[in-house]
Amino acid sequence: MGHAGMAAAAVRYLRADPANRSRGKSAARPVVEALPRPELRCVGEHERAPVDQAEFRRVLGNFATGVTVITAPGAPETPSASGTLVTPAPAPAPAGFACQSFSALSLDPPLVVFMVGRTSTTWPRIARAGVFCVNVLGADQGELCRRFAVSGADKFAGVAHTPAPATGAPRLTDAPAWIDCTIHAVHPGGDHLIVVGRVEALGADADAMSPLLFHRGRFGELRA
């Protein structure tokens, strides 16, 4: 598969979810196909710049970032070939992961962006949901971040959350700020995917604590 083929595989058009129309919603929720894990690299070995990966991480680690948890509701049930829902089955568990690579992107329309590794096991679940909530973490929530940074555990055990108003994605109760989004577009970015979200609702605590920061491999906080 060449570069054009990989780009075509990575950038997917959103599809309308017929289940939303049957529930009487005025606008259909977009559904994004989870991208397959690529066997080929986006950049050939002969095209690589002479940059050591360890040095790349060391230098870029000097850029302090905020810390978020990206969450999504469990993927909805899908119709069988006969058109009936596959039942019975336990309610799908919500998905979530700790994310530093989050940023505002556009004011009009309101868009945000985050990056996720192409080998992530959480991303396909978010893609199937078609929506996500960005939970901005506060200075005392380093342990919460660590919980969502691991794989294979029940990340939501003991974590209070409520459905975000527009999408139903988990909104972590103690997060100082949250941004509720539908997936707008997905683009390839080397060994990561660039996920663009359209903001449907958002909010923040006026008396929120200082933000949790990540700098040189450690958590920190903003001090006046």
C-alpha cells in the first residue's frame, strides 16, 4: 500500500447512524470507522530524517502540556443482517485514555483536536461511538491520569462520572473543565491519527483548581 492508499484508508468520511434517526433525533450522530493497524510505515526507511527518537522525546519534553482524559460511551448495539438487534448482551463499557496531545483548533466552527497512537486499543472503541468528551484535569488529579494511562484495567472503577449533555460520553465529575464533541474528521499523522472534534457543548468550574501539567516526564502545576 502506497502513501496515497494509506491516506485513503486513514481519512474516513463520517456516516449517519440510522439508529439515531429511529430515536427521533433531528441530527444523526456520525460514526467513524476504526482504522486498521498499518503493517507498513507512513514514511519509508529511506525517507527518515536523521533524528534519534530518544533525543526527539527529550527535546520535545521541554514543552509543557496540559493533561486530559478523552472518554467515550460504550459503542451502541449494531443490527444483525436480518435487521434485528443482537441481543442479549451486557451494556458496553465506556472507553477512555489519558491524553496530552489536545488543543483548540477552530473558533468558527468550534473544533478541537487530539492525537492518538495508531496502535491504541481504546481508539477503535471511541471511533465506533463517534463521539467523545475531553476532561481537563486539575493539579491534584495525577493519580486519575495514571489510572487512564494503563491498558487492560477497568479504568472507570470508582470514578464518578455523568453523561455529557450532547453526546452522553462520560464527563468526569471532578474535572475542572469538559468539552463534549462529535468526531468531525480523522487524518493520518505518521504513527498517530489526528482526530478533529466538533464541539457540541462545554463547561468549566469558575473556581477550578490549577491545571495538571506534564513537563520533562513529570506532573507539575501552574504557580503564580
